[in-house]
Amino acid sequence: MEHQLGLPVLYTFRRCPYAMRARLAIVAAGLKVEVRELVLRAKPAHMLEISPKGTVPVLWLQDGTVIDESLDVMRWAVGQNFPVDWLVLNAQQQQQCDEWIALLDGEFKRNLDRYKYPHRYHTESSTCDPLEHRAACEKILMQWNEVLMQQGPWLFGNKPSFADFAILPFVRQFRIADEAWFDAVPGYEALKQWLADFLQSDLLETAMVKYSPWQPADIPLTFPG
Ligand SMILES: N[C@@H](CCC(=O)N[C@@H](CS)C(=O)NCC(=O)O)C(=O)O
């Protein structure tokens, strides 16, 4: 397997929020990669060879380096070319950003999965109540709503940052679990506006362009196209 376009290769799955945050950072940084879309039930052998844990996103650099954690792909992208309109975080903001992302990737994601797919978490002795987990997610969302109310429209004020784009794909998923309920429920208007701005953004549109699942014999495609 080689880098046919001379670009880093990104294994990705369109709907995966982790892959989405990686693609957002790649687009925001103005970079190009060779894209290999996949379906999770049929992961390409080459991807599993370079990253046996089998999660997306996986970025394979020209020198053979493999970056297979979404936050590391984001860090790589902004390290290559810092997005012009993103805020450079100071030390205190960076610490806050790291804390929020830990909360998101930990407690929020754990509850989001149980809200979205409760049947996967039923056990012999207990059933998983999706609404309990939705409420746990809401408690976390309320924290970001407070921040956005005080200093929005982005988490750190007037400019978007790493924190916004690491978090927003998961808030999008929370909404998608029950859009009618989310759109009607009162109580976090600033957060809804933050999400709505993201959903309408050119950045997301570019990051969500559709590709067919990749096959080794395919002509290589770039992302963004
Ligand atoms: N910590 C990883 C998590 C990535 C992850 O779990 N991605 C999911 C898709 S959303 C995945 O690839 N799951 C493997 C599977 O379902 O087979 C990261 O941040 O990149």
C-alpha cells in the first residue's frame, strides 16, 4: 500500500462524530488528504494492519506515522496550519478545553450511547432507561449553555476554537437521537443557537460530503474534493 497522491491517507466514516471532528479540523486548516470512506462492519485490511484497534478516524502520514485518535488528528491538522479564524487558546483556556473534552468523551458519550441505543445496555437484572441517560447528557449540556450565554456565540467568545469543533459533532448526535423533542424542549437556547450555527456552516457542509466506501482498486480521491 502506498500514498498514491503524495498526501496523508484518512480512513473515515461519515457519520462517526470522532471522524467528523478530525475532518472538521482538516478542512479548517486548509489541508488535503486522500480519503478512504468505510463502513464499520467491513473495515479495510490495510487500516487494521496499521491500526489494529479498528476505530476511525485513522490518519496515515507519508512517513508511515499512524495517528489513530481523533483528538490527535485534530492536533496534527492545526499544528500543520493553524486555522485563520480559530482562537489561539491561552494556558487557562487550554486547560478548560481539555476538561470539557474529557467530560464529553467520558461521561457525555457514555450517557449518549445509552440514550441512543438503550437495548444494547439491558442486562438480565436491569433495563437501561434512555431518559435517565438523556437527563444526564442534558446536565452537561446545561453547563455549556451557561458558558455560551455568558460569553457566546462560541465557547471562548467571538471566535471558534478547537473546543467547539471537538464537542459539536456529539451535540449534533444528541439532537439527532430525537430531533422533535430537542427542538421543542425549552431551557438551553444559547446551546441550540450554537448548534444551529454549526449545522448551517460551510465548514460542516464540506466535512460531510459523501463518498462511497473505498476499495483498494479505486482511483484515489481527495478530501476535501
Ligand atoms: N477514541 C477514539 C474513538 C473512535 C471511535 O470509537 N470511533 C467509532 C465510530 S464512531 C469506531 O470506529 N468504532 C469501531 C466499531 O464500531 O467497529 C477516537 O477519538 O478516535
